[in-house]
Amino acid sequence: MKIFITGIAGFLGSRIATDLLAKGHEVAGCDNLIGGYLDNVPEDAEFFQVDCQYLNAMKKLIRGQDVVIHTACTAYEGLSVFSPHVITHNTFQISSTVFTACADNRVRRVVNCSSMARYGHQEIIPFREDALPVPVDPYGVSKLAAEQVGRVLSEVHGFEFVNLVPHNIIGAHQKYDDPFRNVASIMINLMLRGRQPIVYGDGQQKRCFTDVRDILTCFDQALTSSAAVSETINIGPDEEFVTILDLAKIVAEVVNFKNLDPIFVAPRPREVKYATCSADKSRKIFGYRTKHSLRESIEEMARWIEKRGVKKFRYHLDVEIINEKTPKTWTERLFT
Ligand SMILES: NC(=O)c1ccc[n+]([C@@H]2O[C@H](COP(=O)([O-])OP(=O)(O)OC[C@H]3O[C@@H](n4cnc5c(N)ncnc54)[C@H](O)[C@@H]3O)[C@@H](O)[C@H]2O)c1
């Protein structure tokens, strides 16, 4: 099958690409390198350094492809209330452009990568796919709006649309020198350099972390599954629901960091306290099964970061709104 992946230099896009190449597919992709790493792109994939915002360029790239997997995004939920301009553009606008190019080229299927941010604050946890989405930040609003545009264009123009909702994915190839997101990678990069982790609020926020190796099969099946068409499907575990402080303890044990004493900073506005997604539907449609524990995922990531080399953090995005609510971690560049 000919598969095009947007955001192929990113964490998820590159891991999907490697997996699908190993399964014998022909893979091409684009990335503008606002995130990700160029060396993430697998050698056997055809790579185009192209920004998804350019419709004509996307139309040309997507011509002749069977399936488009759309992962390109600036997936910064916490930052999105402080840098809504760049984040909504690279979440909503580019998705609309990619889906337009897919419709115009009569692509057979689009697999969209949404986010649990689409659910926002929910009374019932874990979040189920039939819950009414009430996103609470510009990133979640943009993700939901992007899905809706994809769905409308698929109905009008006849391509199949699969909407996958991963959550808190971790693993090797995730950016670890980015001060704006990826809590587990940030903690590993800090502790490997002998620095204390920084925790927003009281650290009692709870999440289920998803090992990327466990969800690659869902993306593979999403290429052909008829049960997945027009569906929204959460992918990831609903078992190991841990606090951010639990996460810090596991990272400290794995990298052998003594005297863990996290630095606490003010909570970030709009951060959802308890967030996890039900995996019932993906168990049913994809036979999803959690195979890696959180500790095993952290071990894989730490090994990869050590091998690639620890790094200083790079403040590569502008903080667009600076006031008393803007986290000090960004205004005072506390991640070094
Ligand atoms: N990692 C997670 O925990 C997680 C959770 C839920 C959803 N998601 C979704 O999965 C997808 C991939 O996330 P990720 O963690 O791999 O992020 P990532 O930042 O590692 O990868 C995204 C890639 O998209 C590229 N990109 C951004 N804007 C672009 C543009 N205008 N044109 C071309 N390329 C562009 C970036 O350079 C980056 O390489 C995103 O849609 C994200 O919202 C991720």
C-alpha cells in the first residue's frame, strides 16, 4: 500500500513509518521540522520538508497515495492558552488543508490523529468515545474542529475517515529537549543530567501513559479495518493510572537518580486533573492489549536518550501572551 504520513519527523509519525515499512508498505511523508527530529525519519521513507499549510504542495505530495495518516501538529496543550496563534494554526488550519488535498486526490482513506484533549473536563472517567466533547483549551478545541472538518469532507467527497485518539504516548524518538511538552522525556533528560524534575501544581494530576509500541498495531489495522471507518477510537491503556509524582519516582529509579526532591511550580491554567480514556472500543475493534508497563517504557526511553545524548532545552516556540499567569518555566526559562 502507498502511505503518506504528515509529521513524519515527529515521534509518532516516525514510529508509525518504521513499523509500516517493516510490514512492506511504501511510505512517504512530510514535515516542516517545527518539532520532531530530522534523524527520526526512517532511511527507507521518502521525505519532503514541506509545511502542510501549503495546499498546492500537499495536493502534489498526496497524489497517488492510498492512505494518508495525519499526525502533523503542534501538540502543545498547556502552551496553547499562551501561544494560541501558532498552535491553532498548526493543529486546525493545517488539518483542514491536508483533508482538502486528500479529498481532491480521491485518497481512499484518511487516518487522523486526534487527542484526548478533545474531551476536556468530563464528569465520567475514563473518557469514552460517546461522551460529549467539551475541550477546555485552544489545542483541544482545534483538535475537535479538525476532526469535524475531516468528517464532513469525508461524507461529502467519499473518502473513508478513521479518527484515532491516542493519549500520553511515550517512547524512544520523542523530543526530550522541548520545554513545552512531553513530561516523561523532560524528566528523563533532567535527571540524567543530575537535575531535579519540575512539577506543575501538586503533582497529583493523574494520567495513563501509552507505550508507543503497544499502539502501532492500531495504526496498522486502521489502514484497512472496515469496523473503524467513521469511528472515533481511543487508543492506549486504561490500567496503570498514575500521578505525575509517581512518574517522577519511576524515572528516578530507572535512571538511578538519588535524592529525588521535585521543584514545585504554580499549576498551569486549564490543566485537567484526572484524565484517562477507556480502551474498551479499541480492544473490541483492534484487539488492543497493553504489553509494556510504564517502567518498561521509561527504560526504553532512557536507553535511547542516553544513546542519542542528553541535551539542553531549546525554547523554540514564542510564548505569545506573557502575563502573571504565564508559567515561570517558560518566562524565566527554568528548564536548562
Ligand atoms: N504524543 C502524545 O502523547 C500524543 C497524545 C495524543 C495525541 N497526539 C497526537 O499525535 C500526533 C503526533 O504527536 P507527536 O507526539 O508525535 O508530536 P511531534 O511533535 O513529535 O510530531 C509532530 C510533527 O508534526 C510536525 N509539524 C507540525 N506542524 C507542521 C506543519 N505545519 N507542517 C508539517 N509538519 C508539521 C512537527 O515538526 C513534528 O515533527 C499529533 O497530532 C498529536 O496531537 C500525541
